[in-house]
Amino acid sequence: DSGVTQTPKHLITATGQRVTLRCSPRSGDLSVYWYQQSLDQGLQFLIQYYNGEERAKGNILERFSAQQFPDLHSELNLSSLELGDSALYFCASAGTLGTGELFFGEGSRLTVL
Amino acid sequence: EDQVTQSPEALRLQEGESSSLNCSYTVSGLRGLFWYRQDPGKGPEFLFTLYSAGEEKEKERLKATLTKKESFLHITAPKPEDSATYLCSGLDGGSEKLVFGKGTKLTVNP
């Protein structure tokens, strides 16, 4: 158990809909990362927050947005969903900046029909 | 653009048959090379950090090494429980982005 909690574990929705994925980092970790994992693309970095502020951005679509709240939990919002958005979405946390030692949650599997 | 390439994509070994996985990288201002293990339906689990060429790290049957352009994950006398996907990643020192390769799926048959 990494200590990172993600909800929901599974989500099935329709094209055009909007969903919110939630992440609680390990106790004491200020950094939260979001990654998307699909079969053909591997793990793709979406966005990183540190103590409530956006720190780094990857190839995150404009239809996606995220935020980190004062209690350090984070949410990833996916809107106008397309079939190609079906993937595993992972949240990870870290205790320090500039580290590659991340602690991943078990992921949220999104299926768009 | 930062890139991490892993080979082979998949590897089947018999129990006890040692082998190596390769990770080549072009990452701007590399500030560390990281290996992870991922089991099906789970999140990646951190294994090793390597910072400089020549560095080696070991954990049970796994040993990770780093050169200036690539890293290897050596698996000695593997067991079926070593079956997993092994992911390599590089930390871009400028952007602080951790870039992952697509992984090597290792299957160890008893």
C-alpha cells in the first residue's frame, strides 16, 4: 500500500460527459502528479501540483483540468469525453520537489462508451 | 524532446534464466534515472534511483546500472514472482518532468 488513495477505481461513462477523479496523497506529501496510461502510449505525464500551485504541465488536453486543494487532495476533471480518453489515470505523490521517486495510487480506470 | 526507450517490449524467461532489460534515454539535463515495477491493475512501484554513470543499485535478484546513454536492469536467477512490467523513467532537470518509457513486460515461467 503506497498510501496514495484514488477514487473511483472504475468509471464507465458516455461520450460528451464530464467526470472528476480524486486523489489523496500520502500523509505529509506536498506534490501531486497525474499520469494517463493507455496500452499504446504508456505512462503520459499530465500535470503536477506542489502545495496547491501548478508546478509542471505535460501534454494535458484543454478539455482536462486539475487542481490541488488546501488539504492537499487533488482532483482531475475530464470533460467532453471522447472514446480515446478511455485509460487508466494514476495519481502519484512525492515528499520533495525535483524527485523521481513517486508513490503511485492504484489508479482510476475510465471507460468511455 | 525528452525520450525514454525500453527494449525488449516483452521478455519470457524460464525460472533461473538470467537476463537484462535495456533503457536508453535522451533527457535534457538528466537529474536521475528511475526504475519502477508495475503489476497488472496496480500502480507503478518505485525500485531504484541512479544519478551518475557507473552507479549500480541492487535489490534481491535485481541490479540496475547506468551509463551515459542507457541503463540496464539485470535480473539474476528470476522467479515467477518477478513477473511484471518494468518501467524506466528519466527526470528532466529543467522542467522537473518525469518521463517514462513504455516498459518491458517480463514473464518468468516455473
